[in-house]
Amino acid sequence: EAERWASRAAELGSSDDASTQMLWRDAQALVEAHRGQHATAERLAREAVQIGEQTEALNHQAETFADLGEVLALAGRREEAAEALEEALARYEAKENLVMAGRVRERLAALRTTVG
């Protein structure tokens, strides 16, 4: 279902609507990562990060980094995943989004126990 909605957003979303462009890429990246299509997933997640970095929307930026972290973790690249999650955490903290910062900290802790 996520793939269907991501496809629909890509089809109907305006090319200059950063939020839509980030969201469909994030959703499709996660779908591809769960399918084992890691190269495609990473490309889409990194595109979402690039789009987000052109905005001032710290929460959206953080979400794209968190999703990139998930994509990298699913590919078995845990250290790179932790780096992406650190970027997400920094943005959530800058925005003072305590709930999401806490969730990212928990994900980082879990990731680090599997790395170290």
C-alpha cells in the first residue's frame, strides 16, 4: 500500500513541492529496502535528503535522514546508518522535537548494540 501511495504522490505532486518530493521518495526507499533492492532504496533516500537540505524544514530534514538510516541499516551498513541517524537527531534537537529525538536516540542505541 505504501508503494501505491508513493507512486500516486510522485505522479500527482508538483515538482517544486519539496514536502511531496521528499515523502514519496522516503516511502518508496523503505519499500525497496524491505524488498532487498538496496541500491535503489539508497538512491531514493539520498535524493530525499538532498531535497530536504534545500529547505528550512528541520523536521522534514530529520525524517529524511532517519529514513536513510533505516535504509542503510536494512542493507547491513550499520555504521553509516548510525551516522544518518545522528544527522536526524541533530535536526530534531535543533527543532526541539523531543519525542522524535527520543525515538532516534532509542534507535541509535539499538543499532550501536548490534554494531559493537
